Amino acid sequence: MKLSWELLNDLAAHYGDAFYLVDLTRFQANYEEFLGAFRAIYPRSQIAYSYKTNYTPRLCQIVNQLGGYAEVVSGMEYELAGRVGAPAQQIIFNGPFKRMADVERALLAGAIVNLDSPYEVALVEQIAQRAPQTPIGVGVRCQFAVGDTPSRFGFDVTSPVFRDTLVRLRALKNCRIVGLHCHFLAPQRGAAAYGAIAERMLALADEHFAPGALDFIDLGGGFFSKMTPELRAQFGYPIPTFQEYAAAMATPFVERFGRAEGPLLILEPGIALTADVMQLAAQVVDVKTVGERTVALVASSIYEIKPTLNNRNLPLQVFAGPSTAQPVTSGPLDLVGYTCMEHDCLYEGFTGRVAVGDYVLFDNVGAYTNVLKPPFINPAPPMIGHYSYSDFSVIRRRETGSDLMATYSF
């Protein structure tokens, strides 16, 4: 089915004047293409989908159905992984803040917990002592120089603390270090930079572990998604493909271990799988000129398409309403949101035509939007899943004021 003003207007009649469209077919295709690119080089590759990027249960269910792992960073996300059917053995618990109860539940169930800091080592020691007959497997997050800004996460592999951590964990009779983990936002997210990270992780494995001792080496995420030429041009440097990431990162593994042996190579993509699978549709409700600036008010906000407040214009389509409905305004103009914040500008310098009653459709809004959108002024819009703009179904209903007030006491 082809997207049109009539279709968007019909959806708005059912779901409201702003809503997400979630392309479930594209999400599965992204998953399969990303994993396929790595497995074509190193068959022992696996995806652990980054829940924090977009924890919409329907997407998490698709990952589970395809045999993927769940990468979670909180007790809440761990519970979600269980609710969508992920076995504990296919859950990777990352993040810098872990409560004792969450760590204990995960470890005793057989999940992988990647330790980020010495305080977590102390938690593992206590858990191992309380459950001496239960095998425990942990990973260790590694931190080393990548780019100009040091990361605050993980263990500095050049420090005595890192070596002491390995000693402490190896002293626990029922605990085994099963893997090494890292997660960096490499400079310009370039494939060559991620390849260098892979090489460094392999060197660390060689330095600190006997051959075959590790079940996995987890290289984290941070990879670019697919994007339109318009969006690519705003970065000013090359945007790697999935195949280029795979060539840079998986090749060192196959050179070291061959295609049938070696540790599992775990990738934790989030943006790469989700960014281009969601669009936000919003109706234009007003157009006015203030001084020399023309603005078109839409039934959405910057928090619903780019809550990290980056200054890039996302790909935009305008679906014009009936030609006689409203006067048409030609750009340049700014598309602005419903909040009372001056920075609430969804698109700056739009040069096309806009009229009240039109629908604007923003692409590449699938990463971090539904997880970072604050309950500010308006509740979150609904999410409508579809297959090629047909078979529409609600995968998250529109939030209500009652939802937002449910945790307060009156």
C-alpha cells in the first residue's frame, strides 16, 4: 500500500493527530542483514539487541523469535526480556548501575553479567558465597584509549585494578570469567576504528586468558543505521555499511580462529537495527509569521523525534491535504513543536510548501525516541506497527493523563 494524505488522515481519525509508524518487516530485514554480514565472515557471530535503544516489546519479541540475545542495562529491561520469552542464558546484563537483587537474580538464572566496576565484583563475591553450588559466569568490561575522550565505563585494562579483578574472580570456586566486553562510540563510528577495537580485544584475550578459555568476546554497539543521502550528507564523513563493519570487525576473528572455532563474537546493535524502522506522523495545526520568521506548528515535539536534541534535520515528507482546505505557505520556514521551549524546533529551514491540515512525516526516529521521551506537556503518542503500510496494529497505545499520574498520591 502506498502512503498518502488520505491514509494518514484515516489513521489520525483512529489514533490521534500524531503517531509513530513502525515497519516490522524492515526491522527483521535489518536484523538479518546485519547478522548475515558478520556470519558470512565469522559464522560464530551473534546479535544481542540493545534494549535501551528501543525496548518496544514487539521488536524485542522479533529478536527472540530470530534467536537473538537480549542486551539489557537494568532490572526493568531484564524483566522485559523474560516477558518476551528470552531464556536467561541469552540475556546479557550490562550497564554501570546494578542492584544486588538484580545481579543475583540474573547470575543464578544463568544470564551473563558483564561487570563494569569494582563494586560489582564485591556483589559477585557475596553471591558466590551464598550459592556455592551454583555455577556463575561473568564477563568483564574493558576500557582503553579510543579517540580523544576517555570513557568512564569499564575497567582500565592498563591499571592494577583490572588485573586484581581477574584475580578476585578466579579465586571464587564457582565463578568463571566467560567473556570480555567493551562498548565504545568509536571516532566517527568508522569501520576501521571498530576494527582496531576488535584487534585490541583479541590481544587482551591472548594476554590474560589461555586459548579456548573465553566463551565470547563482546564488542558492543554504536554502529550507524541505514540512512537517506540527505541525512548522510549532514555528517560530513563516510557512513559505513553493515558489510563494512563486518569486514573490519569479523575478519580479525576468522584470521585468528578460522570459521568453525573460537569464541562467540557478540555485537550489540541498537541504532543500526531501529533508527530507520520508525517514522513519526504529525498534523500541521497552525502556520504563522513572527517578525521575519515563519513557523509551522505541528502536533508533536522535538522530544518525540530527536530527544538527544541534535541539530540535524531528519528526512521529512509533507503530505498535502485537499487543495482547497487551507492557504498554502512556501518556505523557508521552521517546523516547531507543541512545547513552550524555544529549542523545540523539529526541522529548521524547510523550503517546501506547508498548509494547515497537512501531515509531516519524519524518518529515522526509531532510536531512543520512545525510551527518552519525557512526560512533558503531552503524553507519548501511540505506536502503530505495520507491514508495508498495511495490516496496521497498535503495538503501544497513546499514553493518557491517568498513566502519567498513576504513581502519584493525591
